[in-house]
Amino acid sequence: MTATERPLSRGVITRYAIGSLGTGGFATLPGLVLVFYMTDTLGVTALVAGLVVTAAKVWDVVIDPWIGEHSDRALARTGTRRTWMRVGAIALPVGFLLTFAVPADFGPAASGVWVFLAFLATATAFSLFQVPYIALPAELTSDYDARTRLLSWRVVVLSLAILLFGAGGPALRRMGGDDEALGYLVMALVAGVVIGAGMLVAVTTAPRGLPAAQAPRLGIRAAYAEGIAALRRSAPFRALLATFVLQGLATGVMLAGANYVAVWVLHSEDALTLLFVALIAPAVLCAPVWSRISRAVGKERAFRWASLLFAVAALSMVGMIWAPGAWVYLPVALAGAAYAGMQTLPMAMLPDVISHDAREHGEGRAGSFGGIWTAGETAGMALGATVLTIVLALTGYLESTGSTVVEQPDAAVAGIAVSFSAVPAVLVFLSLLPLARYGLRRHDIEADAADTDPSATAPTPRNDTQETM
């Protein structure tokens, strides 16, 4: 019996979800502190800091489709996707530590180059893990609701990881006392180890079986052709990807701006921890709720509801410009409840897209789909930081080095507030346009599962998938 025929076990669901300690940690901490580290510790200008982060992410966008195609080839040759996932999990903590280990005697220009190279290596390691990780749900189960259950528990752990790294990262940073560089180094060491450990646990969920074929290796051009072909032939994939990229851009802007909101709008570093608690506590509670809602009304409709709730909550926070205060935590909590659905539902819809494509066009290419998906997600999150730094530059934000104290102009403070509220709200409203073109429904996926012969598309795994969760 193959993985697509067996019910998911608690062990598989738990170990797959634990991988989000890694993905959530890496998505959160660099987005939260890296630009701030460069502008307020290393003295790098805001625009250059944004370009450094974006350039490293652009590299990921370039290589993700190649990694996805080669992950498919590795599955065909060896019967598993585990090898590259394991390499990425081991290499990432080293690169993450080096990113925050800039020598003390480096000036802003040299510091920017150091961060760029180290973060480039770290992001590459992350992609080696993330692309096949995204491909796994389509191979672990073919059941419409089981995929949502699998991904909802992943989002629970993802939400906890965002809280852990979003609140714990700055706390670790403060352990350096007046030595900010030491604080960042301690943060990077501890966070890197936790991220790598979570990824290694998730590696064990990748099915292992007999090689299906001796597939040839393709160059990067052919790998891109595989991914672009998947994008061209699958209208549901195009709609879902466009929606997810726009929403990734929105959350990337908010994430990069959270530290600035805490310091310059709410005037308290403790506010950063409170912002993350307000965001994540509802997300943890609501991820299973969105799973139940999707069973009742369908994934695509539940996704639309979650997106609307997030956009309205974000837009309401524009009032920070005139009346900053504790009231902000209420719309942040509503955004957190919506965020759980915005993560769970599209990730549960992606394996539906992959299996439907396999039914319509022959052998599935989960890795190629995962590569394009991860490239889009990475681009959205990276450009979020870029959008923030452009706003900071346009509104006259003042950079600083070390413990130097500066007074920000009112325009810069207003720009920070708008970046955390109106900008992401508009982006999420725009994301509803491509979502309206997503055409797959439950009956389509159930027909795919009924018509597909699992033995022809997946190697026999050695996961324990007997006990349902």
C-alpha cells in the first residue's frame, strides 16, 4: 500500500509540522532583525540594507526552480527527497551564524558585503530544504481534507515558531547588554541550532522507496523549462501562486516593519514581544478552526474570508499615525487569527493543484511546482523588506551605528506606521483578484484521487502511516 492510500499517522503529522520550527524561524528572524541590524548597528543606509537582503533572496528565486526539478530527479533515481533536505538543514545554522558575525573593525560598506555573502549562503541552504519540504504533502496523502489537517498542524507549529523567534530572538539579542554585536551573535547561534534541528526532524517524513527510474540530470535552463511549463499549463497554480506572492509581500512588509513600529511608533522595545504575542496566540488557536471551516465551505472560500479579515484588521491600524497606543494589539490579534487561514489554506490547496496536474497531464512534478512556489514566496517576502526600506528612504529615516541615539522626523514615523497597516492591507485586497480565478473544488480533487493509480506515481514508503490523527 502506498503513501497516497494510507491514512496519515500522528507521527508523520507531528514530524512534518516540526519542520516549521525551521521554516518559521528562518522566515521570521532575518525578516525581523536583519535590516534593523544593518541600519542601527552596522550603519548601513536603509536603502542599501534593503538591497542587500533582496539581492540574496533574488538568488533564491533563481535557484529554487532548479532545486525543485533536481529534487524530482533525485526522487526518481534514489526513491527519496531526503538527501538535499538534510544538506540544507545542516548547512543553514553555519551560514546564519556567519551572517551576524561581522568583524568589529569593518566599516558600513564592508559590513554590507559580508552580510550579503553570508546571507546568500544561508538562503541557499534554506532552499535546499524548503523546496522538497513543500513538495511532500502531495506525496504523503491524496485525501482533500487530510491535506488540510496536515497543513493546519504545520501552521500551528509555524505560528509557535514565529512567536518563539519573534519574541525570543530580540530577548536573546539583549543578552549582549551594551555590546549589540555580541547580542546578535548569541541570537544567531541559538536560533540557528533550533532551526536546523527542526528541519532534521522533518527530513524523516520524506518517503523512502525503490527508485522509479534512472532520470538524467538537467541543466538550469531545462530545469526552468520544467517549472515554467507547469506554470503555463496549470491555471489553478497561476491563480494560487499570484495570490500567495502578493500576500507574502504584505506579510514581508509587516514583518520587516515590526521592530521599527515597536521602537519609533510605540516607543518600547518590549512592544515587539507584545506585538508577536498578539499576532501569534490567535493564530495558534485558529489554525484548526480554519481547517474545520474549509471542510464546511471549501478551501478557496475559507481562504477568501481569512484574507478579507486580515486586510480589514491591517487597514484599521493606520490610526497609529495619530494615536499610537495599546489599542493596536486588538487589530493585530484579528490579523493573527486571519493569518492562520492565510497560511493553512493555500498550502493545503497546493497539493490539490499538483495532484490535479498529474491527473490531467501525466506524471506529477511536485518538486518543480514546489520550486516555483518557493521562488514566488521568497520573492514576495524579500520584496516586502525592500518596500519598507524604500518608504524609510523616502520619508527621511535616519540610520545610526552602535548605541548612537537619533531623533526620527515625523514623516519617517508616519511612513513606518503606513508600512505596517495601509500598505499590507492594499496588497491583500489586490490578492483577492487572482484568487477569484482559482477553479478547483472538492469534487475535482476527489475525482483525481479516484482516478489516479498511486502505484504508478509514488515509490513504496517506509513511513509508519497506520494510525490516524
